[in-house]
Amino acid sequence: MSYIKTRDGVDLFVKDWDGGGRPVILIHGWPLSADSWDPQAVALAEAGFRVVAYDRRGFGRSGQPWSGYDYDSLTDDLVDVMQATGATEDVSLVGFSMGGGEVARYMSRHRGKGVVSAALVGSVVPYLPQADDNPDGVPKAELEKIVQGINEDRPAFFADFFRSFFGVGLISHPVSQEVLDWAWGLAMQASLRSTVECAKAFGFTDFRGDLSAFNVPTLVLHGTADATVPIGATGRKAAAGIANAQLVEYDGAPHGLFATESDRLTRDLLTFLGNPARSGGNESFIARSDIQPLQAG
């Protein structure tokens, strides 16, 4: 674990767990940190992959600059992490929620350089707001309420937010109170500025023009009961718009798949990523996109 410095001088906290094989870069969701990926990161490293996970600028243990929370800047941060760690070839990018936007923008802005496969988990891609051409999206007034709630009482907002995030209700308790408390703690590590600006970024950035840049096998995993990032506006449309994409729907699952469906998510990622060995000579690694379907349950 160490820090790298971005091109504009921001310190980013990076975990680099080297299982000896191809690199998998895990990009976390809002408003969390790289720690949210720990169960999957451990399993991938134990399976022989090199796992790189970092705290997005403004979150976790990374620096908290005033600016740079648009997706172009955040994706340039991803490039800086790749270059600083040397994870630049045979790379698999995995983005959860907001992190899916960095994957999509990397594929277009940086032409997918060095990437051999991608996975979007509960991702905001391609476009979250409700519109005439995106009727299944989230009403813009609801997205604006996120910023309002954070500014009015951030601790109270996130206490309520994570119950929906993990699908906790009067009867449904897919995670413990301790998981809710842990997620709340991660959220409160971020600065107010980064939390608000990133909410605007993932809420209103249009990635529909980025989909055609995906030129690698892509796995799309999404819960059908996701109340935070509705599957109709995101996962299903992303899979339909990306060539060579495979959609796996987690029936009845909420947004926080890394916790509520942790074991299944880990298995599905391992199955998709295939052999951790690096490609040799002129061979190109091809992710397993022919799995129909991945193991259920």
C-alpha cells in the first residue's frame, strides 16, 4: 500500500496486491473507498491476479483537492495510477456504480489502451437521469435532492441512504447493522466538496457516446431491485449498447452487490476473468464472454 501523485499533484492512496498474474484494477463506488472491494480483491489476488485498488480523489485516504471531480479528470487519475504502478498491459478494469463511469470514459478518452476486458457492476453507465429518450432513469429532481440532503445534514443523509443502497427494510436485512455503520464511516471520510461534486458527476454525466469505444469482452452485473441505480436505465442499456457484452442480472438484488451478493460477485468475476496468466508473445488474452449463464445463486 502506498501513495502515487497525479499529474495535477493530488496524492492517491493505492493498494497493490500482487498475486503474480495479470492486473485487475478495481474502481470503487460513491461515496466509499477501495476498502469496499476487499473481499473480491483478496479472492482475486489469491487466485493469482495482481489487484490494484485506489481511493478516488477526495475519498478515503486520498487527497481532497478543490477540483478535478469531473469524469475526464477522474479518468486521467486512473491513467496516472496505471502508469505509476506499471499496470499498463493485459489489464482488466472493474468499476462499481460511479466507478463504471471511469471505465467507460477510459475506453473512449484513452482508447482502452492496455485493457483486455472490462466489468461494470451496478454501474451508472450509460445515463442515469430520466429523460424523453431515457424514460427508465431517475427523475432529475430526485438526483438534485441528493446534493440538497448532503448539504443539509450529511451524516443523517447517509444513514438513510445506505439502507436503500443495501436493500434494508422492515423485513429485508441482507446486511447487518455493522455493515451499515462501516459504509457510513467510509462515506464520512470523504470531503464535503468531493462528495457533492461527484454526486453531480455520476448523476448527470452522459456516457452513451462512450459505449462504442468498448472493444473488449465486457461483463455487466446488476441487481434487478437496485433502487439507487435502476437497471432499466443503466445495466440493460449498457449491455445492449456495448459490442461483445454479457449481462447477468441478479434477481431481487439491491445496489450494494459487493456486500449483499459478495460470494456470487466474486465467483462471477473470477469466471469472467479466466486465467490470471499474462499473455505471452503475440497472443492476446480474451476474457470468458461465452459463459451462458454464469453460475446462479
